[in-house]
Amino acid sequence: MRALRWSVERLWLVAALVVLWEVGTRAAGSSDFPPPSQIVKGLYDLWFSGPVSRGFLTERAVDDFSTSLSNLFVGWILAGLAGVLLGVLVGRSAVLNELLDPVMQFARAIPPATLLPFFIMVFQLGATMQIVTIAFGVVWPVLLNTTDGVRSVERLYLETARVFNVSATRRMTTIILPAAAPKIFAGLRVSLSFALILMVLAELTGSTAGLGARIINAQRDFEMTQLWAGIVMLGVLGCLFNGLFALLEKRLLAWHSGIRRLTT
């Protein structure tokens, strides 16, 4: 009952905005701004009017989602692994931190969009270029959060482990990484949102498949309903990814929330 009430309290504003959107666009009568009812029909026709055997997905949906999501998750996972590994190394070494921090701050300030021409020249158009673009853009939140999390581990814990001759590997797996986990997960969560943005950005440039390519093709063909359907689909995916990751984070870091409640 509480969950239902919570959902109603959260969703009433969304429902009200959709109604206002429907009324406003129908009153304006502009072909550039179709009402939500037409956008939903566009979503259905484009991606969800397929056979039951394929989960109601059309062939276009299979092509678009498989292309976009595979590039997104490969780039995000590679960036996550690299960010955590490098973050641990930099966070555990004062020398590396002093040497590399200016470089990391400079590199993360470069908008990934400005490097697209370079990535296209080096990797050519295709999945590799898109994955590299995503990975370069999303590695920084993970890397910097991991570095900060590792450096902020309580010194008392580490000194106690040394007194009891705990090995370096065990200190890493039982003290350092668990203590840094909240910040690591925060970096991964932020980077997942960035990955969705960069996925679209990379597909807008010379791609023939994927959600980004579908949007740019709709714009070129003046198919405004399909264009808005693509935009709404990206919003839905963003909310879905964020919600699923929040549930995963809550489950994996339940021990951390319990400790915080005990110490406050």
C-alpha cells in the first residue's frame, strides 16, 4: 500500500505534464510538435508492433536496440573497469596522484564531441569508433571517484590491518575497495547517464543503425513523430537504466547503509 501511494505521489506531476503537453500541442496544431498520443503511436509502429514470438519487437527495434545498447554497455563496462583499476593505482600512490592529477583534470575537461573527428580519422566510422567515444567520455567520473574513494579510506583501518600482518591483497579486497565502494558506484551511475548521451552523439555521425541514426534520419525526412518517438525512447531508457542501477546499488551496498544507520 505504501509503495502504491509513493508511486502515485511521484507520478501525478508527470501525468499532469503529459496532459498539458497533449492539450497544448493539439491547440497549437504545429506539425513540428506532435502530441504525446501520436508519439506513443509512433513508438508502437517503430519498435513495438512486432510478433509475440519476438517480444512484440519489430525488426527495426532489434536492429536499433541491439546496435545502440551493445555499443553503450561495451563502452561503459570497459570504461568502468579501466576507471576502477587506474583509480585504485592512483589513489594508493601519492606519487602517481601528484603526477597524474593535472593530466586527468585536463583530459576530463575536453568535451568528447570535440574528439569525434579524431576518433573517426583513427578508427573509421563504425562500432569501434562509437565504443571508444563512449569509453573516453565516461571513464572520468569512475576514475576520479575511485581515486577519491581510495584516498579517503580511514587510516586507522589500514594501520590496524598492518599491525595484524594482513596481506596487501586482503587489505585491498576487505578494506580499501569496500570502503571506496559508495563513491565507485556513484561514479558508475553518473557515467551510465553520460554513456547514453555519448551513444546518441556517436550515432548521429555517419551511423546507419541505432537510435541516434534513427533520429537523424527522421529529421532529414521531416518525420517529426518518429523524431520525437526516438527522443522519448531515449528518455525512457535513461530512466530505466537509472532505476535498475539504483536497485542494484541498494542491494550491493545494503551493508553500507546499515553501518551508517548504526553510527548515526
